[in-house]
Amino acid sequence: MVLGDSFSLYTALDAKRDKYTLRQLILSFFPELSEKNQEALLLKISTMYIGFSLDTKEFSLVVEGNFPALLKSQLNKKNGWEKKRYSPESVGLAQNFFLHTDGIALAFVHKNLLFISNNQIEAMLERFSLTNRIAIPGGIEGISNEDYNYLKLRQALQEETILLYIKEPKTLLSQFLPFDSDLALDYMLVYAEEKERDYSLTIDFVFTDTRAVRPALLLFKIAFYNYDVFIEQIAENQVQVKNISFNLWDGIQ
């Protein structure tokens, strides 16, 4: 998919469900916009797909919506933006993009699609030129793991919870376990439901080796001994931990 497969975390945000989070992202990318223009932009966004690297802090975003002309009018040298041009090595027409002095770049692929990245804008344009769409179509069979998980993110947008796909779980595992172990994990799926200032998390741990499941169950029971959580094996290679209360500032509660 356009986001690529190099990130450790993937998620998707819905404009109606995740309005507060989207507003904070808009503020960070376009601080020069007035509050009125921020609201106008938020009303035009429908969905945002995010890839984030937990170790390097690199990120890429694909934003679906209908972007007003007022946004482009703010992308000038006075506000730190410089217009650039990229010609795909494979196929497709050359694309303009805007580079900010702080390293963030964005490209209006067309009026309904915006790419944002702090390190991969040209790679995103290259990948998009090969498919001319966000993800390769064709169902589950015959597509890459990245496209499969993209489809899972799209499906999650219809639910009440935010889904995080953690491709490199060891980096995040230390937030939940008091000891260092990768547990032979393949990936994690984190379902987050907002509860006032906290989030109620359900985490699916998916293992590369079924023999790792039994010791993992024991370790989870030790790690969450003092917490009111529910732990069960839901598949041959999968363990689910439910009812984790998580505060972005304080960690697990």
C-alpha cells in the first residue's frame, strides 16, 4: 500500500469518530491556520491512514477528503513551505509536493487525496504511481500482508473502536510487560475504545510459533496479576487480553 511496509505501527482514523485526535494532528501540521480554517479543513476530511515508526519517529499519512483551496493558499514561503516536483521512476505523471523547513512534506495527489510524510513523500508518490490507488484490490488471497492489514484497518473504521496494527511489537511490549521479551510475537492488534480521558484496550497477541502460546499465557497472568483484565487463548496462535485501562500520560491503570 502507499504507506509502505517499513513502519512498526499502523492505524486509521475516522473524521466523525476521532475528531479530537484529527484536530490535534491538523494543529501540528498547519499551526498557521486560523481556528475557523482548521474547522473548515476538518469538515472536509473523511479518513486518515497513519504509518508510524516507534524507534525513528518517522511517519506517513494518507488523508482522504475534499480539500479546500484555502489549505494550498497557506503553503507559501512565508509559512516555511517550498514547492517541489517529483517524477516517478516507473510510470505516471510528475507530481508537485510541498516541503516545510522542519522536514514535513505533503502532496495533493488529487482533490480527494493528500499525502503527508516526514521522510517518505517521494516513495509514497512512487508507490501510488504503480497502482493509482491506495491499496491493491482483489480480496484476501494473493495480496501482501500489508494490503491485508490495510483492509482490516478499513473494516475497523466501521466499528466504535480504533484499531492499531503493531507490526513490530517488541518496541511497544515494554509498555505492558515489566520484563524484556518478544515472546515469539508476529504482530499485535490493539483495539482502543475512548473512555473519557482513558482508553479501554483489547489486545490480540499473534504468535509465529504455537509453542510460545502456553508460556505467554503464564507471563501475561503474572504481568497483569494486580489488574482487572480478562486473558484467554482465542486461536491456536493467538491470545487476547481485554479490559486494559490505559492513560496516554500515565500508562496502564
